[in-house]
Amino acid sequence: FINRATPVLDEEGNLMQWIGTSTNINDFKILAAQKDTFLGIASHELKTPLTSLKLYAQVLERMLRKTGDEKNAEFAKKMDVQIIKLTSLIGDLLDVTKINSGKIYLNETHFDFEKLVIETIEEQQLSTDFTIEMHIEKSGTVFADKDRVSQVITNFISNAIKYSPNTQKIIARVERVENNIQFSVQDFGIGIPEDKKDKVFEQYYRVSGDEETTFPGLGLGLFISAQIVERSNGKIWVNSIPEKGSSFCFSLPVANQ
Ligand code: ADP
């Protein structure tokens, strides 16, 4: 129970009575769990039709290209890009329900970190006109969930692109810092105010500003990224200067094999 009470005083300031409320926080907990269960079921159900939509869009694009209809093939490709965005949003919702119910499982293996970074960035470069510059040091092997680490890299890069309305370049770096491998993405975009820097890793948190409506999102990507990195014994942080840009970083321990 949460109890709140306010004193009621007479004209001379003498205490006459207390008025209070008592709230059963169990009700909130039950509601929060129900919300997560619903989100979990809804996002799971939405994923299935999207998978076939994606397949149809790809087949359509290929057919149109074959017949030389480049203009309509471009529309089909745009459809595919939007389907990818939708799939990723739904994936985030599903991940959040897994995290909140303690059911996110990491499938950890040993893998070459810089190889994963290059693969992930090359894949993302296909769907953007931004120049993604890479400065990659030979860094070593980590023990973590490869798909989940790739998800964090993808999240940093898509945010860097999304929050850079007036520039066209971002820089991805991999460095070895003592016994850790550090990955960072630097952008030259809108930046983040000092007092909001830690909050961006919280669930559903979005920095609000004049332009917030021009940047769509659910405020989940960085929360999920932080959970993945922390559960892999790593660290996640951001350096940023408003209107100059941000550098999102994470580090993972080098694996002893
Ligand atoms: P979303 O982008 O869907 O809102 P995220 O969890 O990925 O959710 O990010 C949370 C918030 O952090 C964003 O709403 C935005 O305000 C801020 N943010 C994230 N990345 C950047 C960036 N590269 N530059 C400026 N702000 C950012």
C-alpha cells in the first residue's frame, strides 16, 4: 500500500483532522503485467502477416525489375523498406515484454567482434544514402549473443542517421581499450542536453523538443540496447553536445579463450 495524508487545519492553524488515501500498489503491478502480456501477444500476432507481406514485396520488386518497369520496382522497394521498419518496431515491443517478464535469453558464443561490426554496417549501408565511415582496429573475440550485439550496433547507427537531419555522414569506430573492446557511433546531429543523457537509456524515454514530431519512435531501442549490453557484462554510455552531435558507445570484455 502507498499511503498519502494531508492535514486539515482550522483558521488558527490547529490540526482538525487528516485526510488520506491508501492505494494498493498490487493493482498497479497486475495492470503493468497485463499490459505486457497484451503487448507480447499483439506484437507476436502482428509479426506473422508482416513476414508474408515482406516476401510479397520482394517478389513483386524482382518481377517488376525483370519486366524493366524500374519506376514501379522502386515503389515495391520502398514498400519493403517500410515493412522492415515496422518489423523492427514490433520486434522492439516484443523484446520489451521479454525483458519486463525476465524472459530474454542470450545465446552466447565466441565471435570476432570487428567482423560482426563490418557485416552489420555493410548490411545497413544498403538501405541508406548516409556515408557510414568505418575506423576499425583489430580488436579480438568476445563472448556474447551475436544477433543481440548486432541489434545494438544497428540501433546506434539508425539513431545516428535519424537524429542527423542536416548532415549525411556518421563514423563508426572499433577500438581496443585495455581488456575491453569499444564500439562507438559518432554523429553530427541534434545532440542531447546534458541532463537527459542518462535518461535516454530508460524505457519509453524520448527527449522532447520542438522537433520531436519529426523524429518518429517508441523510445525503446536504447533501453533494449542497454539491457543487452549490461547482461553481457558490458557498459553503455553517450557523449553529446547539443546541436553538435552525439557519440553512443558500448564496451564488452575481451574473451579469454
Ligand atoms: P526512439 O529513437 O525510438 O525514440 P531510442 O530508445 O532509440 O528510441 O532513443 C531514445 C531517445 O534518445 C530518442 O527519442 C532521442 O530523443 C534520443 N536519441 C537517441 N539517439 C540519439 C542521437 N544519435 N542523437 C540525438 N538524440 C538521440
